[in-house]
Amino acid sequence: MRAVVVWWDLKESAQTIESLRDFLRDEAVDRFSSLPGLRLKFWISDRENDRWGAVLLWESAEAAAAPLPNRAAELIGYPPTQRAFFDVEATAEGVFELARLAGRGLALEG
């Protein structure tokens, strides 16, 4: 398995965390929900530092290397400020009450 973390510093972009939430609701969540080999993607924000990003968990290095929809970079106006790839050493799931993880988060619940 491979993990990928991407961050954008939004200080130079016309996009905001709020406008990117609209992008998630309108298109991104559905688009990424059908990607082969993607086990999990969650989008993250850091309001204090005006950053937007995502963490992706892939079933294989080959799946992680496949081209991705690049609409976020198009909207933000530039590629991610930081992108890092990691080998996954182990995974675990804790005890939880939510039956499904899909459809959760500020952009989708508010």
C-alpha cells in the first residue's frame, strides 16, 4: 500500500477553504469515489495557515502512480505546494460507531 499527502498553500489563490468545500460537494467526492485502487481519500484543511490538502491511501504503488483528476490544481491555479509519497507499514481500524465513513466531513455534513 501507498499513502500520498498533498498540501496547497492558498495564500496566492483566489480559492478559499469555503469555495473548495463547494468543489467537494459538486464534483470531487463523486469523481474520486470511482477511482480504481483508491482505498480512501480524505480532504483536510488548516484554516489557521490557509492550507488545503488531501490524504490518499492506495492499494498499491501502481495505483498511486496512475494519473489523477487535476481539477483542484486547475481551480487553485497551481500544483500542490507539497506532495509526499509513503510506504504503508501497517494498518489498523479501531472500534467505531459509524457504519460508513463515506459522506462524512464539514463539506458534506453542514
